[in-house]
Amino acid sequence: MNEAEGPPAGFDWGDARRPANEPTQPSGMMDLLSVAAVLLDADGRVVLWSPQAEDLYGYTAEEALGEYAVRLLVNEEHSDWVIKKFIEVMETGQSWSGTFPIRCKGGGTRQVELRNMRLLDDRGDFYALGLGTDSPRLREVERDVALSTRLISQSPIGIAILDTELRYVAVNPALERMHGIPAKDHLGRYYREIMRDTKFEVPEVAMRQVLRTGVPLVEQSTIVGRSPSDPDHKHAWSISLYRLEDTQGRVLGVADLVVDVTERYQASLEATETRRRLALIAEGSARIGTTLEVEQTARELAEIAVPAFADMVAVDVLDSIIDEHRPASRDGPALFRALAVKTAYPTEAIHAADPPGRITTYEPDRLATQCVRTGRSVLIRHTGERDLARIARDDYAATLLARAGVHSYMAVPLAARGTILGCLGLSRARDPRPFDEDDLAIATELASRAAVCIDNARTHQSVRNAAETLQRSLLPDHPPSLPGLHVASRYLPAQAAYEVGGDWYDVLPLEGDRTALVVGDVMGSGIDAAAAMGRLRTATAAFADLDLEPARVLKHLDKITSKLEQYIATCVYASYDPHRAECRIANAGHLPPVLVRSGQRPRLLDLPTGTPLGVGGIPFETTTLSLAPGDQLVLYTDGLVESRHHPIDVRLDALLRLLETPDSPLEETCDRLLQHLRHPDDHDDVALLIARARPFTPDP
């Protein structure tokens, strides 16, 4: 057939000849296309008819065998052309291919993609083999293959096909770029020959699982590492795996889809880090400043920062901040007092920091000194030998920091209300991340919170010291000897976290060898309460000198207290007369005294309670009781027995049990009561006064 002779209508030329060296591989593609085979003898009769031919053309083998193919399969208008083409193939041996309209059983026409060729048997006879498949189906497969090929080759997703032994069969350009290895260097090699890092053991196990079960794994693992294409930066890859099968269900291998998710992974890390930092700030707000103690606040700051934020932290304040009598220096060396040091793990670097309580001089070139002098933070992302020398107090400390592997450092000023209090120093050694600007912002926030709390604590401590000094100055010194009495007393202020209260006691020698015993409690705290207590104590001494009954003394004190703004007080006033061996006592809303008699169990005195001083309008009553030699009267304030954890009755019973050894020295009794009844965290001060009657002989 020459070029001028065109094919019949509906016929499209394909490749004229199949390459002789075209490789063939067993696959399900022929079954997918359902290729029909028909063999014709030299006369054009059908001598072989495949089952696929029956499916494609509709004729059974019995109907087709022995029939002329032209009469069976070709419409009349195409017969001459087909006969001519058949003769040409049989004479020249040249194959032809194309799409041809075949007449099927029942008279219908089907477009069939044909491949025709001449065959020679061992007797020298020629045959014509016709292979055909449904043309629309073939076009569909071709489109799918073209689309798949183009998608795979141009996809930004890395795609690899591995056989059932996990050897590379195909690699697309995207995966070439990700691996930094040419596709040809992948082919035939096992997965772990290319992906050698131990991190890729997990995907390898997953591939075998997918091959075994057929269940795909979609983005089930994310691998983070470095590739030969970009060894200087970490990348993150998300891996999905699918089993490949042919149309007959035979397992061909596994498809490995790799997506570079570095940006998403980095964003996730940043979001996680942001949440961690916010949580750290929130935790710092809740845990820093739980007390009004400077040292405790510094320890709380250190515990927040380590290990979540730094490997080592040191909290130091200028000594002039704690010791008000030490002048502050604006230049030259800085004198620091260490408050807290903490490390995330045992390390010799802790010896490079000053232990809590130590006062150390840092030279002007030290970073801590520059931090407090300028009020500006210091951030050293990567410390060198010179940096460590400026961080440490001396050369030996710098050597310890170097041996510990300190590689990043920050110094943040502790500033509150316009005053630089000290410096927060943070270091990283095992944590490989260098400090950055975000870390500095977190440290600044924590330092600011702690600085305000430290400033509050030192201010409170200063006021408390003043109040305690005032209160102690107002408490009495016992006279060396009292007629008919042995007396012991204690005053214990509230803990440093609380204000000084208004508790007081007094021992007043009176005319006629008598002695007044007083214990009282001004409700409130601080310098004002201490001052109010001083006024009441002075007034009590003045009224006692007037030789008034205890009830009359309380009446006058009630009037004075009512004139003190916003203050009321409780008080027990007793007057002991050794000549009569009796004690006259009155109570103004105070806890009942304890009477301890020899040979009897201690008991609470059943006195008219009265109202607190300052309430006014209700008279007080005086009660008289005898005190024989050896008898004891115990007066105390509520700070001795009141507790947040136990009812007052339980605590009073405990007091009575502790007084069941009446012959003990009074000083020992005072210490025993405080030791067993006073808790270190109690928030109230205590006044305790114990008087024991002793034999009395009047002076001649």
C-alpha cells in the first residue's frame, strides 16, 4: 500500500513495526486489555480463534473456524482494502497496525485496535496473526498511563517503586532531588543501601508490613534528618506506603511516597515551643512569690527555670539591697549576695557559682556587673573562652564552666520599681539549643516577676524588722527577784512571711510586795499594731500603780482602746499578793489561763470571759483564787494554741497535757510548750508568761 492510498473511514495508523529488541515482561496488562488473537491461513480462513476473540467479536470458535475473515468480520465497503492489505502482509512480511471498524456478531460495529503480522511455520507455510483489543478501552489505558507518567515525573512528591524484596525499581525526579542521588544509582539497590541512617529502620519495617497486609500507611511516620542534597540543614519527610498489585491480585511491590514537610514540621516545633514558653510564664506567675521571703522567692525562680529552660541558674542580688547599712556603689566592682543556685543534673559547674548566702565581689568587666550597672540584659548565643572568663568570678570558675560544656549564656537584671536589685544568670550545657531572643524575652518576664516579689519581700522584711524591734523594745525586762514568785516568759514573733503582731506581756512590781502579771493581744499586725500595744502596755503600768482592782484596770484600758482607731485587744490582768497567797484576776475576751497545782491535773480557769478591750459598755469581773507554793499560773496568747489544722479544744487539751510535769524548771516548760505547740509556718506571734508561787517571808 502506498501513501496515496488512505485507510478506510475510521482507521488510524499506529506504529508500522514493533522494535525487534523491545523487552517483554509478564504482567496483567494483556489481561486488562483482553487482547484477542486470530490466526488466518494463506487463503484468509480462520484457523485459530482465542477465547478473547469470542469476547471481543461475539463469534464462538465453532462459528469462526474455517470461515474467511473478510466475510466474517469486515463490512462490505471495506472488503477490497482489507484483502489488498492482507495480500501485502503475506507477500512482504511487513506488519501493520491501526484502528479498524470490525463487524461483530449481530451486525454491530466495534472500533478495534489491531496489530497484524505474518508468521512462518516449520513447513514453510505462512500465516497471518491478528491481535486486537477494544480501541476505546486502549485509549483509556493510554490516557491513564500518560497521566500517571506525567504526574509522577512532575510531582513535587518524591515517589519510589520498590519490588517485593525492597529493591528500587523506579524513582521520580522529586525523590532524586530529596535524596541527592541520581535515579540510576537507586535502581536495583535495596532500600537500606540508599537510606542508611538508623532512623529509616522504621519505614523499612512498615514497608514489609504493607507488603504483607496490603493495608496502606498514610503519613504514619515522619523522619527528621539530613540528606546528601542539603547536608547543612535538617529536613522532615512524611512517608506514605501503598502495596502495588496487578489486575490478577499479584503483589508487585510497594510505592513509597515522600513529602518534604520541613516547613510544617518547623512550624509545629515553633508552636510547641511557644506553648512551652507560655506555660513556663504561667507557671512562674503561679509559683514565684508565694511567700514574703527573699531567699524563698529566689529559690522559686530557680526551680521554674531549671530544667525546663536552662541547665544551670544562679540568682544573685546586690548586697546593698539586703543590707541597708551597706552603701551602694554605682561603678567599680559589684558586691553580690548569692540567693539561689540550681542545676538540672549533677555537674561541677555548680562550683563555679557562689553558694547561697555567700557575698562575692565581681570585677567591673564581669557580665553580671555590667548587667546590674547598665540595667541591660546580656545574651551570648555561643560562648567562647573569653566569654566564660567574663561570666565566671575567677579563672578557676571559668575552667569549671568550660569543662562542664557551657555553650550559651544569658544575664538578666532583676529590676523592680526603677531599682536594679541583682542579676539572673542562666546557662546551657547539655541542652544543645543556644539561647535566642525569644528565650531572652521569657527570662526577662520571669526575672521581672521575681524582682517585684523580691522587692516586696525585702520591703516587708524591713518594715517587719522595724516593727519587731519596736515591739521587743516595749517588752519588759524581768526584775531580778519578785516577792513570792518565780517568773519565766517568751515572746516569739510571727514567721518572716507575716507581719509582726500586737502580742505583749508584762510583769509589774506593785506596792506591798504584790506583782501584776499581764498578757494581751492587739488584733492586727505591723508597726501600727506594735505602737498600739505599746500604748496599752504603758497605760496598764500606770493604772497598776494606782492600786486598782484588776476589773477596774481593764475598764480604764477599755476606754483607752476604744479611742484607738480600728483596734481592739484581748487581755488578762492578774495581781498576786504573796502575803495572802492569793491571786486576783480579770479577763477581757482572752483565752483562759491555766492553773497548775501540785498533785492535780492542770485545768483551764473558769473565769468570766468579758469582752475585748475597745468594745465598751460591758463591766469586767475580778475572780480571786489561792496560789500555794509550787502552784503555777500560765498566761498565753492565741498564737500558742490556735491552728488552721486542729480545733481549739484539741489544742487546749494538748497544752494541758504538756503542763502535767509541774516540777520542771519554768524555762524548760516555756521551751517545751513552744517546741510542741508552735509550728514553723504559724502566722501569729506568741506571748507566754508562767508564774510559780514560792515560799515568801516578809522583810522584818
